[in-house]
Amino acid sequence: MSSFFVFFGLVIAIAIGAMSPGPSFVLVSRIAISRSRKAGFAAALGMGVGGVTFATLALLGLNALLMQVSWLYALLRIAGGLYLIYLGIRIWRGAAEGLATEAPSAPATTSVTRNFLFGLATQLSNPKTAIFYGSIFAALLPSSPDEWLLIALPPVVFAVEAGWYAVVALAFSSSRPRSLYLRSKTWIDRAAGAVMGALGLRLVAETFA
């Protein structure tokens, strides 16, 4: 199969994976609604960096190591699940607070950095992302891929991941979603917290299954 067909097949698979609902979507949409479009874009950038980190590790073959060293993989899954549970509890507990108490009081630069790191940590807390990239690369990449293909994939992963979550941030920071959020903040936050916590519990439960 031509390397160009392989490349476009990988792009489509990466885009489908990025658009699948999960903790990253919940986090970026909530940040965009409750804080600002700029904060949502910062979180989207963090998602992109997290995605390209996992993709690069998969290309380097470290995904195979995780699959062979079962205790290390299990440890990462448990740590990621506990982090998602922690985020869910934080969101749930802050559901009844006014929006003003959630707005960052630090300067804008600190806010952008904080939301970027928050997005990055959320992406890196999910080892399933690493397995996803390892799986599609193993399935679609030839045994001896062209060098240009290996060089092109990390920036493509970043563009797809960050681009998708930037679209999510743009959509959810618009006036209509924001007004809906302000009217139903408590219930929306509790739902988001419950989803985040449930995803974390599922990750931990699957590890012990």
C-alpha cells in the first residue's frame, strides 16, 4: 500500500479517536463555558501536546513495553483513574458555587498556563490514549515505514487533537451555550462531575477485572 494512502488512513483514524466522547471533551467544554474561550483554547492546546506525547511514545515502541510490563500498565491505569475521580469530585463540589468564585483571580498569563497544564494532565491521565495510538500504528503502519511518514505523524496528531478541542472550545464558549450554562450551572456541573468520576471508576475497575 502506498505511504500516502497509509498516511490518510492514519489521519482519519486519529480524527475519529479524537472526536470520541471522553474526559477530555467534558473538561474542555466545561472550561470554555465556565471560564472563557481563551481558557478553552489553552486546554485544547494541552490536549494536543498530550496526544502528540502518546503518539511519539507509541512510534518509539514504548507502547509495546507497557503491554509487556503488566504491572506498570496497571499502575498507570489506576493513577489515571484516580485523577479522573479527583477531577469529578472537584467539579461536583463546586457545582453550587457562583461563577464569579470559579473565575481565575490570577493574571491572564497564569490562567492560560494553568488551563493548558490542566488539559495536558487530563490527556496524559488516560493510558487508553497511549494504547489507541499504539494500536492504530501497529495496524496501519507498514513494517518499514518511510522516514517522512514517521516525521509527519507527530505534528499531524497535534493538529488533529488540538484542532478538534479548539472547535469544542469555540462552540461551547459562544453566548448561547454560556447562557444555558448560567441558568443550569449546578445540574450541568454535577452531570459533568458524575461523568468524569464514572470514567475514572471504570478505568480503575477494568484494571482489577
